[in-house]
Amino acid sequence: MKRIIDIPRPEYPRPNFQRGSSEGIDWINLNGLWDFRFDPDDIGESEGWHNSEVYNDKIIVPYPWESLAAWGEADSASNSNYLSTNAYLEPDSVTCGGLDNSGNYRDADRHTIGWYRRTIVVPNSWFDQRIILKFGAVDWQARVWVNGQLVGENENGYLPFEIDITDYLVGGQSATLVVRAYDPQDHSAQPAGKQIGWYVRSSGIWQTVYLEPRSKTYIQDFKTYTDIDTAQVKINLNIAGGEIDGIGLAVKSNAPVKQTEIEVSGNQAFILLHLEPELVQLWDVDTPHLYDIDFNLRKDGQVIDQVSSYFGMRKVTRQLLPGTNYEYVFVNNRPTYLLGALNQSFTPEGVYTFLDDDQIKNDIVRAKEFGFNFLRLHIKIDEPRLYYWADKLGILFMCDIPNFGDSGYGELSQKRWEETLRGTIDRDFNHPSIIAWCDFNETWGLGYHQYAEMKDRQEWVRQMYHLTRELDPTRLAEDNSPCIYDHVETDLNTWHFYINDYQEAKDHIANVVEQTYPGSEFNYVGGNQQTNAPLLNSEYGGISAGSGDKDISWSFKFLTNEMRLYQKIGGYIYTELQDIEWEHNGFMNYDRSLKQFGYDCNDINALDFIAIDHHPGLTFEPGQEFSADVYSSHFSHKKVSDTVLHWRLDGLDHHGQKHLDLVSGHTDITFNPYKVDKVHHLSLKLPDQRLVGTLHIWVTDQDDSVIARNFVNVEVLKPISAVEQSPDLTVINHDFTGESLVVIEGEGTLSNSIELPDITKTIKSMELIFEASSTVIGSPQTDNELWPSEVKIISNGTDIDTINLPNSPADARGALSYINGIDGKYGHLVRVSIDPSHLDLSGGQLQIDLQSDSGGLTLYSQRAGRYPLAIQVRIHH
């Protein structure tokens, strides 16, 4: 196993409740290499493993034992390699499909018990305080021994716990720490989210373990309530431990505080900060301003405990959108259109655990770079540092509570779920990035399709919704994020859909909007009815979980465009931010490498948007009229005026030539804030020539800055003559396949015999043009991983050239393919010169043989790929 020197995950694990500031001095990180042993027969306790030398392996904490990182193999992780077979009872029998949804790794018998051991050394200077052992999370059950004595246990896979181990230590001596973690094979009664039947499990220690000293009387926790309307901050702080008498509290903040009120009553402190209203900076996505705050607990004039934190002045409500009878989500008293993505937050190296802090940060950075302002953390309670980076960088979160399994429903699972809800809100209450809680997802664990007839379960969900609001009245709550239309009572009326057909999606979205109004029973069960709660989509996409590795750029654009036509829809959550294992619908691959869209996805993920009510790509006759309504959707908080709508048609012809500004125009439009308006009916005559075109539209403002962009594609289908002649040039258009493409997997030869017109004696030079790519099965979206192929071109038995085809791309640039029913595949335009003097053309035939190596060859016809050409021979004479 690869040995490590540096401590993994060395950063303090909870920045918004930070007691220690110098690792090794006032806190000790226990991550790193631990002794380890699996216990397949559950004999460890009876044989006294907590006080013996039986450990035969090493593991790296804090990575779960199913992960590659746990065994020092993080470097081998990839999009298709994301689990360690060490976690299984029979490693050699475990199968995993990698990029495909296959294999037995989700059901194969795992090791369910793991024993961890390490030595700890506590500084002598700590022994005038209590010494606390802290675990970020252990999945599922943990029992802990120090020097052979059982000191504590915990049961929950997501929540932190701590143990006071002072009385089990001796000053100046090292101590032995042992942890037994148990995560049963059948975890249907545990909140476990998508560990249940979907993806790799995460067992054992999966968040940072650390030690810190603190006084007997200490700051236990606190909740911060910010009020932007009154410029006040109320903080309720709990004190725990020893003597309360004589305790005082001092608060220091870099906020513009004009007055501080502090009242200490028993084991509680009530703090009220009055801020200077004109100096307050609000926390928002674009301006995520945080104020630092320190709490000093004092006794007899001495500081006995200190905790550092921060807060953001942020308010979230649901209010009527001006001029309507339905609500939107409001952040800081302004309507906020939610541009969201589902974030399942797994990694190929550590499964549930991020490999390092930069990996956490980069997920937030990338989400913002893609244009998202909102993430739904999907049925996983994450590491505190993810929320910290969201607070610091500025993005909004809806946080799901993990579900239990359908077969596990009952009093035990309900109890565990409620404990998880309470603990999550307690831990994460102070993060300004979190604006909503989601209790359940798609009625998983609640009966799914049978849930509609289960009144008792519906009422329990209602109770949990009310409990969520009671525990946190500062945020919104959703009862269940539904895919089968089964809300009970909720602050957010959301729904899911996965449709990859334009017309079907258009009809579906229109139907949802039409049936959304107060009193409607649509999207609700049990006779419950809609209020005017915000209508949001909380999952959508064209490529659903089991659809395979395909391009998402085309469907993301037309589905999102379709939702932006409706003012009643206040936001969306696209599935998803990154791929995960065999689910390939992310903006990034599982390893966080970027996919290419063929356009700037910020044009689609935009608060200010210009929507085109038209199919994303259709075929037209030459000279036919293109007609579409255009809608403005203005939900940024920018003030704009003098807005102008522009349009321009560009195209690629059957010679591979680009033509700009084939048709263009502009007109003044309105761009009203917080509204969706039809602003123009666009009608234009398409050119009388064969081409694939891109109709660009954009909006400029008073500064002539572009504030919104969009596009649709068209195919103008004009028949092409087999032979085009002019005095100096003859063009032969050889359409070898009609309307499709020819694929060679691996080595092979594609032969085409082209009849030459009777001009052989006057040929000066020849050029061969075609569109081709290497061959990759399916249509995985273009990214930075290349799949090259070398192709030898032979003409009439003579070697002409060898070309490199760098890739087999698929994205929105493959518009001709999409228009004609192929999933976005396209090729590279190849131009090869042929010296006719080296060929025997006396027979009037030009034989073209294309020989591929192991990378294969895909040849595109006139109606597939990116260019409206097949094989073209240009003869200069």
C-alpha cells in the first residue's frame, strides 16, 4: 500500500464553529494512517480487539473503506474506477461496469465491521482542561475505546459526535485509541440516501477525527438570526459543562456594530447586535459578504473558552411576484430566479469524502462558472467545509435529508430520520448559503407509487414538514421533491421530469404550468391542494440516470429554454453538476474534468435570458420562412434600458465554407424586470442554398453591452447536384450513405468508387474533402479526453496521405446529427490534396480507400455531423 507522509484533510473541519486555530497546539488532527482490520465474523469484541495487537492492515482516515483513497490508491481513481474491492468479502468476485450500470458491486457482500487503532499523544499543557475527541461522521455505528476502556458510542452516519476522554488519559503518556465501526449490509432502516441501491457505499470513518482541549464550562452551540430589515443580529448561545455562576460573555465582530446587548441567564446567553443600517453589507450570491464574530466565555476575568465564527446578513422568504397572484423565492427582499443543479457530491477517490479541501472549493467555483446560483445537495448531509465554501464564494443551497429504504419504513427508521433532521439543522443552521430544506425525495422510503394511498405516511410527512419549519423558521421547507406528483404540504411546489423529445417536453411543461394555481390538486396527493407557493422544477434533464453516456448540451438548452418561456416557473434544478459512476448527465465528468457544450452554457444559465419559442433544430425548404416568438426573461437585479433585439443567420455550406450574416436585423424591445414578456415575432426568409445554419439572437442595453444570447439551428435542404461544373472547377458530390453515417470500429477500410466526368486530360489538381472522426461507441459528450485514430488515404492504389482524426466529438455543434435523429456526433473537416499525375485515371474512376487503425473511422453524410457534405472531390482544370 502506498504510504503517505502529510496528514490528509489537514484543515480545521468546521470553520463556522472554530475553537482551535493552530493544529498541534490547540487542536490535533488525527487523520492519516491508522492500524486496521476487518471483522467478518464479528469476533472482535469477544476476543478483545480493543486491547490487543491483532491489526493486520493500514487504512487512511478519513476516507470510507469502500474508497480507493482509504487504501492509498487515490491516484488510480478515474471516471470508471471508483471503488476498492478491499471492502468486499470476496474481492475477486466483485464486478463493476465502470461507466455502465452493471456489475454486482452494489449488492455483493461487504465487510460490515472495521476496527481502527492509532496512538495519540496529548500535550501536557492540555491537562488543565477537558480533552475532547471529536468525529465529523462515522457510518453507521461507532464504539470507541481509549487504553482498552470503552469511552462512548454513537449511531448515525451523518452527524458529528464527541467524547470527553480526559479521565482515560495519563499526562505525559501516549494512549491507544480504538474505533469499531459497523455498517450493516441491510441498511434499509438507516438514512443513507443514494448509498441504498444506487452507488458505492461509504462505511466507517468518513470525516475528520480530531482532539481539542476546552474548559469544563464551555460554549456548546449557538444559532444566529439575522434581520436585514432592522439591521439586527440575534444570537442564542448555549453554555454547557460545569459551574455557570459568575460566567460572562464577550462578543467581538468586524460588523458595523453600534450597540451590543448581552444577557446571560443560566446556561443560555442572548446576544443582540444593533448594526449601522447604512453600513450593512448583505450576503448574496454575487456579494457573499461575511462578518467575523468571536465569542469569549469568561470567568473571574479570564477567558475560559473561545469560539470563532461568521455570519451573513441574508433573508429568504416566499412572496408574491409583483403583478401576479403566485409566489417566488425572495432573497434579501428581491425575487430570485433559481438557476440550479443537482449536486450528489460523490468523488471517485473518496466516494462520500472529498480528497482535499481544494476539491470541495472547486465544485463551488465550477458551479458558479457554469452560471448556476443554486445547488440542491442531494440526499446527503455533507462535510461542513462544503457549506463554508458556499458561504464564502456565494451560492445558494437546498439541502436534502437522506432517505431510508422502502423496506425499512417503520418506527425505528422514522426515529432515526427525525434525529438526522434535528442534528442537521442544529449543525448547519448558521450557514447563509442554505435557503431551504428538503425532507424527502421522490417518496423514497415512503412507498413510492403506493404512497398515494397511504394516508398515515402522508400525515407523517406533513408532521415532518411542520417540524422542519419549527426547527428552522428562517428558511423554506419542502415536504417531498416529487417525480410522481405527490406533495402534501410544502413551501415549494416542485416537480421532476426527464424527457429527451422537444415536443413531448413542450407539452409536459405547458401542462404543468396550466395546472398550477391555488386550489389545484395537481402535483398533490390525498386530497391536498396547491397554495400559491413558488413553482420550481427540482430535477430535469434529457439524459436520465440509466440512459448511458451521452451528450447533454442539446437537451439542456432546449429544455431550459422551454421553461424560461413561463413566468410562473421561478427556477430549475438541472440533473446534474457532475457525473457519478454510471450516471452521465453532468456538466463535468465524475473526475471533474470539463465537458464541452459547443456554446457558452452561461448564455442558457442566465438570469437575463432571451427565449425562442421554436424547435431547437428543424429542416426547411430553400427560401422558406422561419417564424418564432421571442420572449424576454429579466431576473437579474440590473437596471437596463434602450434594449435592442438583434438576430443574425450564419451557415456552413456543402463545401465546408462558413457564411456570416446571411440574414440579419434588429428591433427595439422592452426588457421588463422580474417578468417574462413576448417582445417580438421574428420572421425571416431562409437562403436559397444548401446549408446548416445557426440563427443567433442577442439583446444589447444602453451601453451596447450584450445582456442575453440564444440560438437555434436550421437545416436548409436543397438538393445538391452530383456534379457541379464551372470553367476552372468541377465538384463531385459523392453522397455514399444518403442521410446517415458509416462506422468502422477499430481497424478497417471504407472504399468508395467515384465516377469522374470526361475531363481527365485537363486535370491540374484535385482536392478531397470529407467529414470524419474516430469511432467511439455511443455519443459521449466532447471533453478533454481524446480518442484519436490514424487514417491512411489511398487513391487508385496510390498512398495519398495519412491523417490524424483527434477525436469522436458529440455536442451541440453536431446540429445536423440532432436534426436528423443522431445524438450530436460530428467529425472534423478533412481537406487532402491529390496530385493527379501520380494516379492512373484512364478508367474514369477515382477509387478512395480510407484505412483506419484501431481508433476506427466514422464518416458523415450530407445530413449528419456538422457539415452538409459527404465525400467531395474538387477538380481544378
